[in-house]
Amino acid sequence: MAISDGVRSPQDETGRPSETGAGDAPNEIVDAGVPKDEAAARPGIHGWLDGIRSTRAGRLTLKIVIGTIGAVLVIGGLIMVPFPGPGWLVVFAGLAVLATEFHWAHRLLEFGKRTLSAWTAWLGHQGWSVKILVVLTAAVTATAIVYYGLKLSLDLDLIVEAQKLLTR
């Protein structure tokens, strides 16, 4: 079939798919130079991440950025764990960030979710005495960690300071 017949071939003279959208080639160009496979890409953040991962430099850069952000969140969360606040939440958030790029982090996150779910279910089936004991143990542990943390790091003894305030 010749071009003069009014029908364009699916490939031009360079061997690449034509830009008319004709033909059944797997890398067919459908719109504004975008390959058909990319035109059906995932929407939203996943599509954006897939676009970055499409190049070697993009994959490496993404791994470095995600690894750094996730590591900062996990380390910051682990520092916050002994203190009252969202320590474990930040650790899990950091693992979720790392899990977008690293399979080991995804497995660790799933293990953590299963363990937390099993522990929560176990605690839910216990009587009030066990629940109160768990809360008291957590409170005593948090108090001891704060007390010794302040005493060892800032040389601030809370018991001596409380006695000074009471004897005024």
C-alpha cells in the first residue's frame, strides 16, 4: 500500500510508529508525542512517581529522597517513643514512606500492623484489671524514662526540684 493511496502506514520511513495514531504497534503514538502506554498511566501521585522512576537517574534520586525522609521520620519517632506523644505513629509513618520504595520496609510495616492488631485484640479481650495494669505499667515506664532522661542529660533531678518547691 502506498502513501498515494490515501492511507498512511503505521510506521514512517524511519521505522518509528507514525504520529497519526494509525496502526497496532505496541508503542503507538496517540496524542502529542506521548506513547500509548504512558497515556494509560496511573493517575495522581502513583503516575507522578512512575514518571520519575522511568529514568535511571530518577529512580536513584527518588530512592535517596524517600530513604532520607523515611529515615528521619523513623529515627525521630524512635526518639519520641519513650515520651508521651505520637512516637509510634511517627515511626509507622516513616515506615510507610520507606515502603513506597523499599520492599523490606513494606514487610516490616506489615509485620508491625499485624503485631499491633493482635496485641490490641488481645488487650480488648482482657478484663479491666489487666487493662488498668497495662496503663499503670505504661505510665510508670514513661515517668521513669522522663525522670532519668532529664537527670542524665540535663543534670536536672525532678525530685530535688519538687522538694525545693514544697519547702519554700
